[in-house]
Amino acid sequence: MSTISPQHALIYIMVTMSAVDRAMSDNELQEIGNIVKTLPIFSDFSEEKLIPVARECASILQEDGGLDAVFGLAKDALPHHLRETGYAVAVEVASADMSVKAEELRLLQMLREALGVDKLTAAAIERGARARHMTE
């Protein structure tokens, strides 16, 4: 049995992605809020819990081995059918600034491996995000 809910796991993933470059941008934070407001998985999640859950994640990330702990909690909390959703929300947050940095790419690779998302599925998710964020 998991110690966090699937919704918490998805928020942990998004916060981790936003924080990987040590700068949580306004665009990334806005994207996290939009995802929580619009994805069906969050339909019974109170938006007022977003900040406390994000702080929980930040606290875990501050500890030694925090990244591994967050990934482990997320994997345990997400049923197999929601692991692609976990990867997809990470990609959306990474894409929010219209560019994906090297540390974000590395974290996506680590997340993909931790959640067991195959490369073809990951590529499709990434391509979809790229298409949604095109400006010209």
C-alpha cells in the first residue's frame, strides 16, 4: 500500500520537474495549477491542498536521497495505467518555458526509467507536448 495518493504522486512529479534547475518559473507554476484544475485525475482533489503537497515534496527533495525517495513514492502510488500520466505531466511542466534544459531532459530520462514508460510511448508524449506548445 502506498503512503501517498496518486494525485499527490503527480504533484510530486511536477514539483520535482519544476525544481530540477533550481528555479521554479512562473510559467511552470501556472502549468502545474492548470493541470490540477483540468485533468480528470484531480476532479476530487481540493486545489487548496496543492501548496501543502508541493511543500511536502520540496521537503523530501531537500533530504539526502530525496530524488530517489520522491520517485519511489510516485512509482508506488501510481497504478500502472497512471504512470504514463506521470510522465506526461512532467513533460508538460518541462515544456512550460518553451525550452527544455539539459537537467530537465536528464530528469525526464530518470523518471521514464523509474516509472517504466517505454521509449516509444515517451516519444509520443514528448511530441504531443511539443505540438501543443508551438508558436509558429
